[in-house]
Amino acid sequence: TNSKAAAISAFQETSSGVYVATFTSGTTPGSVTVQPLIDGSTKLATAKIILEATEILPTLTQIDVSASSVQADGITPIALTAHVVDQFGKPIQDAAIQWSADNAKALLSSDSTTTDAQGLTKIDVTSREVISTIVTAQLEQGNSVSTAALNFTADIASAQVVAIESEKQQVVANNIDTDTVTAQVKDQNNHPLAGITVNWMVKKRDGTPVSSKTSVSDNDGIATLELKSPKTGTVTVLAAVNRDAVQETDPIVFVADTSTQKVTTLTLSKTQALANGTDSITYEAQVTDAQGNAINAARVAWSADNPDATLSASNTTSGADGKSTITVTSLKAGKVVVTAKTSEATPLQAEPATFIADSATATIKTLKSDRTSALANGSDAISLTATVEDANGNVLNNAEVNWTVDPATGTLSASSSKTDASGVARVTLSSRDVAQYSVTASTGSSSETLAGLNFIVDSGTAHL
């Protein structure tokens, strides 16, 4: 201990026969007898000195700290030990100490303690929160001592993503609209962790990876990932720290940009059909956005430049593949150009298509002659024309017409001929006999006969 014994100095002769020594008291109360000796043997008179106790002045000298930093788990403590001694350095027992922390989130095992026989008193400090605090020990009716900053830290080793959230569930696939996905990083004690690298993975609905990235959590333990895409589709986003405790978003859908929708292609199943009202041409319009993504439920308006063309619908709605179709028929032969458009874009024209007459229903519509009589000289001829049409009145080009004459003495220029673009087939009839003839024109199952064609005597060649 720090107790000090009483002491006396050596005697010094101050004058003839006078000797002086200095007596210094110790720190322990009691009495001391002083016995002067001459030459170490002759005893002089003794003197008794009473050592009286003085007032004890306790002092808080220091606080020992077991650690300056521990995990903020509410369990691991920092032990604080306060030392109290008197003015002579002797430990003071039963000295009262009041403890306090400058941060209310610091948990003290006790706010009031007393010293033991060694002048020591202890408390533990814990915290469930990530904090820094200074603890002060106040000696009752005495001084105070404060610790340096005590730090309660997060457990980085147990970092994990505890939650993930997508700002949007639907994003426009225009490579501009952006979805922000956030991941909350905490330790096992639920403390947000800053500076932690989060591994992100974006995958398709079938699990196929799309991309992977990393980002670092901020002071609130939040890491972010921004998503944008020029293509439609459904994805989910996964986030993890060191591949542990993976968190996954709900599906995020990238949808086509309807504000830029247009008909990008317009195709037809064939370029020629029969003008019979049943043979049809199918037109398919592909509706996409500016990025080429198919647009579902787009309204497509259809029109044709030929009023004789019949459209199955004037307005249609595209399917999930962005496609919309109509059929076109006609009872009249002719060319037609079909146009498709959405409300947000300019029209798109298909290549021209042609409806042609139906040869399967070909009929001789008319059979005419340029006159009803001619000279029976073998050279003067009657011209005959047959007009061929289908069941809907469309003239047939290149249709074969067969010709016969009765009686057989009449001479036809041809036994068959082809119709021209106007649907007209031609033949001439001549004869050397004076007679009346009938001519029949036929095509397929249809035929017409023209009678009363007369060949008369050629007076210019009469002789006896």
C-alpha cells in the first residue's frame, strides 16, 4: 500500500551543546517515543509524540476500460473499473460512484456503485444500437472522470440482404423509363450496414440470367440498382451479400411503348385472288413500338383504294404478338391497295393485289355479228364476236371459245379463238354456197347460237 512511516532526521549541533533533529509524521495515526542517545550509548530523556488522524480526502483517479469497441449486440460488454484513493494514495472503501452516459442508447449495468476494499468499483456497458458514447463516473461529493469514446459497432461479418423492393412493377421498354430496386443490408442484430457490396442478378422468368452487377450500401444500409431495357419481357431481380440469404423481387414487367406504336410491316397471303366473293387475301399488320417491341391491344384501322373490295373489318386489335389480320374479297375484278394504320402513326400500304375473273364460271354473255348477210363468193365474210364473262359479270381474258357452223358448208376462220382483255373472242364466217347459217360459240358448259346469217348470190359474177 501507499502508507508512510514516521521518520526523524539526524541530529545537528546548532550551537554549543545544542542539537536539533527534525521529526516527520507518517500517515498512520498512533504515538512515537523518541530516545536520543549520546555516542550511541548514553541515553537522554525520552519524548513521546502523539500522531493524530487527519481528514481523509477521497479522489476518483481513473477509469479502466476493457475495450474501446465491441459489437452492438446488447450482450457483449465494455467493462469499466473506477479507482478511488485518499490523499495519501490509500484505497477508499465504500466510496459512492454515480455513473452516466452521454448517449441514452448506451445500457449501464448500474448507475450507482460503491468501491470495494481495494477502492475499486465496476459496471458493464452494452448497446443494441450502433453508437458512440462517453461514460462519466462521479464521486459523491468529489470529482468526476470520463472515458474516451466507447464504440458499439455493427457485425459486418454477419451482413446480409434482409429485404428487397422494386419501385415499379411495370416499366416502359423504351430504354429511358427506369425502375429503381433497393436492397436493405443489415447485420444479425438488425443494424443497417454501410459500405457493404451487394451482388445483383437479373434473370428472366425461366431463370435465364440477363445481367449481373454490384453496388455498395449507403449509411442507411441501402444499396440500389437501376433497371431499364429496350426490349419487353418479365424479369426478377435477386440481391445477396456473399451469396447468402438471397432476396428476390416480385416479377417486373417491361412493356412496349404504346406512345410510339406504328404498323411496321403489312404483308398479304397472295397477290392474286378470284373475284368471286369467297376467294380471299389475308392481310397481316405487325404493330411495334420505336424499339421494335410487339404491341398488344393496338387498334388498327384498315382501308382499301378500291370501293369494290370488301374488307372483313375496318378496325381490328392486335394480339400479344402485335399482329392483326383481315381478309379482303371482291366480286369485281381489278387491282386493290390495302392500307393499315394506328392512331399514332402514318399509314402503311401493302403491295398491290389483283382480283381476277373466275374462269370456272365462264359463260358466253353475248354473241353478235357485224351483219346478217354476205355474198356467197368465198371471200365476203360476216364477223362474229363472243363476249365471255364470269358469274359476277367480270370479263374473262384469254378464255378459249370454240366455234361451230351449221350447215357445214359455211367456212369459219377458226374453230377456236381466245378472248382479249375485253373478254371478246372473234371469228369470221364465209361461204361459196347460197345458204342460211347459224354459228354457235361455246366455252366450258356455256354456249350461245346466232342464227339467220345469209349468204346470197354475187351478181357481179353471174354468167350463163
